[in-house]
Amino acid sequence: DDDALPNPNPFPRPERPLLATRITTAFLVLSTVAFLRRQDAKSVVHVDQAMQMGRRIEHRSHFLGRGISRKKKRPLQWTGKKGKLTGRPPRQESSRETQGGGCPPETDGENSSADDARSGFDSMLMEALPRLIPTTQLQNLDAVRTLDGHGIAANKHFVFKHSGEQAREFFQWLIFPAAIDEFVKKHLDKEPRVIARGHSSYYQGWFQLEHFEEILRDKISTLRYAYDIDVTEFNNGTKFLNPHNNTANRNEILKFMRNGASIRLNRPFEWEETTWKMVALLDSFFGVTCGCNVYITPGRRPSGYAPHANDVDNFVLMANGSMRWRVFKPLDDGVLPLDPGPDIPLEHLPSPPFIDKVLLAGDMLYIPRGWIYFAENTQDATSCHVHLSTNQHHTWADYLAVVLPRAVDMAVQDEEFRKTLPLGWTSYMGFQHIGNGNDERRKNFTKKALDMLERLVAKGFVPLDAAADEFAIDHLRYRVRPFLSRSQMKRSLQPKLTLQGDGSESRGHRESLPSMPAEEAGAANSIPGKRDWVKLTAENVGRYVLGEDCIRVVHCLSNSRGGLGDDSETIELHPRFGPAVDA
């Protein structure tokens, strides 16, 4: 008999508002699930928004509901079965009476009951997810959050988190359901990976054919052939069909496409927002300049490019249509190339292909640099795919090319490095003397040169940190400007950049920090006041280095969306502010 049970609500008075918490949460769950069942809910954004809303309402009702429903001693409990609520307390709660009428040892009753309501919400959400997300990889609610790429890019869910976590979550969304650590260990820089999601709307809202149509309608007159846009076709090799006139024309583009030509949009992030967000977040995640091109291929025909290998890592996002992708292992001299490779005839491709797969809308293909690839449409419909690229000129060789000249500049401090070379050494060193391996003079010279290199390292003449700063600053010059929200823009110390009719950007006056005195504002490189707090808007958008008589904060916030900045765009701080600068 229920009436014979002990008091089912033995918690202290502050726990009474949990009734309102559970009622509010349960109502949200039932209404959300009912809404999803009425919709053709293919977009997982609805799921994530509902989940976040549930967390906020549950949190607010906990505080707003204090002192409510004092007459009811028996809290409503979520059963997780058919969305029902019942007044019968779970059996495990009856054990609390045996412990003095309070919470179990080392247990917070408030958190415990809130967790009960949360677990009920999560269980109902998980019941609805298989219909919305057709993947067997979905194991927990943390994975669901990564599916909302737009929410991550807009920083909706990570307002209080480090910007590096936002970039990491975005990359997780990009390669979902693969895990980042597993992907980096097994695939990045090593071998291709196909992610077939079976979710055609996964890239909905990002760059798709409708965005290309908008460009043809509204912006095509601002694009230039061979710079912003390329017209190509595959005919036993890549053939460029760009007209001689510089400015692109909508009717010309459509005519080329009717004749079977492919269209490539170069750096669309300069004038299209969704790709700007993507590239900016990948820049932050990889810490290196990233790029983007978009390819439009009409009809059942090959892409406009012959088989080739790139000097970048490519992430291919299938936005519309379907294409057959064949990926081949690198040729003997093409492993991890430092420069893009030439076109490769079909008959010279290694056999069999490492990957031969038809990608559908919503799928992704990762192609490491050096791997050869070739794509062709499998349907009559026009296809659209986005290439995100990274890690160009980002190798040990590129880094050491910066280290070694600096190392030699430091080595002149040592007397040994300033000594004169042996008399007549050119008579036994060089290409024409390679065959004289038994020449003692040649052996001695070689040994001395190697000893000097060892001395270079032993004496500490290897400025790794200074070279890292130079290397990173060089990449900052080519990074795209971070995508900032309006509130971030209002608080940013950066010049106003206005997009002109020809697609270029004009530079205006620099905005100052809100608390900066008027007499200190307006200078090109204003120094913040003593009471100002200065914070980089995102990770990897800048770094501080030691100048001749100041601390310089070099950043890419003044770069154009095309990714080219000015070396002079820095914030200079007096050395006495050094202890206040936080990396």
C-alpha cells in the first residue's frame, strides 16, 4: 500500500523545488519528442537545440521553483517508459530513511534528484535519435552535441569555453563519427579515410548548390577568371577554358556548364560566409594556414581535373550529388611532396586503387598529401563538393629552413666559426671531386664540417623558439581573419574593413577598446591603458614576441578575408607590461 510507505520525501526543505524542476523537464521532453515526431526531422540541429534548452530550463526552474508545491510531499519521478510520470518513488530512495532521514553518505540529494530527471530526458532523447541520425556509431549524448556544426561555428554552446575547444569540437563535427585521437594517429599524414554517414543533409546550411546559384545571380560580376574562378574540362588531361576577358559572366558560366565544363571557385571564403567560418576554425585547430576551393561538376562526366597529387592534406565534403572517387598510393618519388604534382595519365596510375568509393551527399573523404586521386560524377545531376586543405609548407624541412640561417647568425659569436677555410679546399670539394673518396684532404674537410655542425648544437646556437616565432608569424600573414560575432567585433581592437563592389576590402580607422581614454584612441597602433584588459579573440590568431624596445603582439585580426595581412599590424606594449602578458 502506497500510504503505508515511509515519507517518500525525506530531503531537507531546500529540496522541495525539485518537484517544479521535474515537471518542467518532463514537459519539455514530451513536447520536444512530440514535435520531432511531427516533423520530417532530418536536421540534427533540432535535437541539439532541444537538449541545450532542456539544460537551461532545468537549471532556471531549480532556482525559480524554491518554496513551490509545499503541500506535495511525494516528488514526481521519471520512469523512462512511454513518457509517463508517476508519484511512486523509486525503491532505492526508501533506503535513505535508514540513514537518519537525510541524504546517503557522500551524496548530495539535490544533485542526485537532478541527475534522475536529467537521465530521464537523456533516455527519451536517445530513443528518438536513431530515427534522426542513421548511424550505429552514436553512443552518447556528447557525440550528439558535435553534430551541430552551425552551433559550434556560431559559438552557441561554448561561450564559456576556450576558443581552442570550439575549434576542436568543430573538427570533431567535420570527421564525425571518427574520434580525433584515432584519426590523427591512423590517418593524418598517413592514409586516406572515407566517412560514409548516410545522412544527406549533414552539410545542410554550409556551401551547397544554392550558394553557387546566389553567387551567379548576385556576385559573379565581382569574380575574375583564373583568379577567383576557373573553367576546366578533362580530356586526357586538365584543360583550362578561361576566357580572355578578366571579369566572369553569368551567361558564359552557364554555357560552359551546359557543354560539360566544371567550375572551380578559388578561395570562396573571401566573399562567402559559410566557408569563411570553416576555414577560420580549421586555422585555429591546426595552427597553420588552411584553404578552401569549391568544385561544381555538371552531368555524368569526370571532374574537370586529371588524376594528380597535391602538396596539402585535403578534406573533401560532398555537398550535393554523388561522385566516384578513386584514390591511389603515392608514386615512389611522390611521398609527402613539398610541391603539387603534375597530371598523371590514366594508364600510368598504380593498380588497384587504394580506395574506390561512391561518395554521396553528407559523406567525407580525407586525402593525405602525395596521394593521387580522380573523381567523376555517377549521376546526371550536378554535383558540388568542397575541398578544405591544410598543412601546406608545414614540414620539418620548412621549419629547419628558418632555424639554420638563424643558427649560423648566432654561431659567429664563437671564434671557431670565424676561422678561415683550408687553403685550396675547392680543389678537392665539389661535384667534380665526388669520385675522389680516398683523398685524405677531402676526408679531413668532411670530418671538420660535421664537427662544426655538432659544435653548433653543443654550444646552443640553435634558436628553436625564435625560429618558431618567425615561422608562426609568417603563417599568420596568410591566415584568414577570424570570424567574429557582433559582440566580439564591438570589443575588438582592429581596423574597419569594408567590402567594395569589386570584391576588395578598404581599410578604415582602427576601433579602440571601450575603456580607452579618447586621447589615447585613434592611433594606428594604440597602446591600451593601464586598466584595460586585452584578450585575443581566439586561439592561434596571434602571438607576442620580444621586439627591440617593446613587446609586440602580432595578430591576424587585421588580415583580409583572403588571408593576406600587413607586418606592421601589431600591438606594442612597454616592457614593464611584460609580466601582465599571458600566453
